[in-house]
Amino acid sequence: MATAPLPPRPALNVRPFFENKTRAFWTLQAVGWTGYLVLRSASSIGNGLTWQAIIPLIIEAIVGYCITLLLSALYGYCRTLPRLLGVVLTALTLLMSVLVYAVILAFAFSLVQQNATPGITISRVLGAFYVTFTVLAGWSALYFGINFYLIVEEQIDQMQDLTTQASTAQLAMLRYQLNPHFLFNTLNSISTLVLLKQTERANAMLNRLSSFLRYTLANEPTAHVTVAQEIETLKLYLEIEKMRFEERLRPVFEIDAAAERARLPSLLLQPLVENAIKYAVTTQEEGAEICVRVRLAGERVQIAVSDTGPGLNETRMGASLSTGVGLANIRDRLFQAYGPDQRFETRSTPAGGFSVDIEIPFQLEDMNREVA
């Protein structure tokens, strides 16, 4: 006897670092320039410089921090311009920032040089130009790299949203295709009962039909329901069909208690049973038995809908409802709901008849929407 699997562990809610872009920018600025100051100070002390040499390094880090703040605003403006103009202005902004940074750095280091007059000279500016260009160019490359990454991530999220919306729309469309054929048959039966003046049976069928439609209209077309809910709805549908076929329709249910909480797309089994009624019950004078089996096998839910009809033939293989849906509809709905993580097979049963086998993952929570 299959045992119910342990409930899934709750997923960790890991908040992405760049979810709040402003906070991420200030965090990277603080960490980056603090790390730069520490590395530069350690390198200077290791080369034998005095502690006084750290003062211009602190000034260098503070000025670099402020210049890169200004750069981030200017780069943001350049990104809104036409591409060629934006590239040219970005390059000019970087060169001007490097020059200003080099001038300030040259003056700061002239203050701590021994036997040197404080001031700005061309040689000092050119000496500092290499360091400032390397620092600001590296910072700019990191800035544009992170922004490019965020743009790509945003586009991927948009594509995933569009794919999900398209999948949901297609799933809803497939689900909505099921009702017209059933309504056509049921209303025809009610009309026949009215013509035969069997008003009590017609009224009972109308009541059952209203209950069934209340269920289908109250729930979202993409909702997942439990196996127990699906079976109850299926029994309601069979009660309506039972009034048409009486003893010719003999439904049998074999439901594993451990699988009753498993979820599946709503009204997944109804067209399979309707297909069995059309090709097994209707075509035989003695009718047929329709068996619905659901069992739990490890982490998989196995569903079988079989009948004792004439079995597999060319007409049955191409089975479709009068509205153009049928087995292909169920196959498409399964693929939309589970992707490749599902199985859908049709076969002849050993004792004669036709069977549809479905295997889906065991899920306790609706991956789409909760049933209303």
C-alpha cells in the first residue's frame, strides 16, 4: 500500500542583492572605496612610506568616492541620449573626470613629499593621471557591466512574464473548450425529455446541470483542484449522463486515499469520461463500464480512465468531440501545466476496451491558482 510522502520543505526566500538598486549602489560604493583605501594604505606602508602618507590616500579615496557619485549621474543622463552622442559624451566625461582627479591627487601628494614645494606641476599631474585613469576606467567598466546585467535580467523577467501569460491564456482557452459540447448534449437531452413530457426528469437534469455549471463558472480556468474535488465533480457529471443512459452507463471508482489531496488541473478527467461514453456506452446496446483509477506511486500520481467498449480503432485514435477537442486537448493541458514532467498514453486493455493512462507529479499546492 502506497504511503503518503512527506510534505515538501518550504523554499528559502532569498532576496536578490539588486532587488533594491539604490541600496545596492550605495553598498557597492561604500565597500568598494573602503577596500580601495585599505589596499592602497597597506601597499604604501609595505613600501616603507610613513603613516603621514596615508593622509593623501584618504583624500584620494574620498575624492574618488565623490567623483564617481557625479559620474553615475552623468552616465545615467548619457544613457538617455542617442547611442553615438551618448558614447561620445561618456568618453569625454570620463576623460574630464580623470583629469580633475589627477590634479587633486597631484596636489594632495605634493603636500607630503619631502624637500618639495607644495603645488601642481605637469609632471605631477601626468604621474597621477595613470592611477586615476585606471581607477575611474575600472569603476566605469564595473558600472556599465552591472547596469547591462540588470537590463538583461529585467528583459529575462519580462520574457518569463510574457511566457507565463501566454501559457495561462492557452491553458484557459483549452479549458473553456470543454463546456460547449457537454452543454449541447445535455440541453438536447433536456429538450427531448420536455417533448416527451417527462418534466420531473427534465427538472432533475436541469438542477444537476446548474450545479455542474456553478462549479465550472466559480473556478478559474487555470485552477488546480484536489483529486477528491475532481472526483466529486466527475460524479456530478455522471449523474447527469446517468439520466440519459440509465443502466447502460456503469461507473466504477478506485481512488487511493493517499492520492486524494494531490492536485491536478480542474475538469481534466471529464472529457476522458465523456469520450468513453461516446465510444463505449453509446455504440453498444448493453452499454459499458467506465472505471476511474487514481493511485499514488512514490512522488507520482497515476490516473487511468478505462472502459469495456469496442477498444482501440482508427476512429477512437482520432477521437475528438464535436467542437474539435478531445484527447489532444487533455494532452495539451497536461503539457501546459507540467511541461515534460508528465505522461499521457492510450492503449487497449487486455480484457477488451480502451484506457487512457496519465502520470503527473504529486503536488499538494496549486502551482497556478487556488480553486475558488
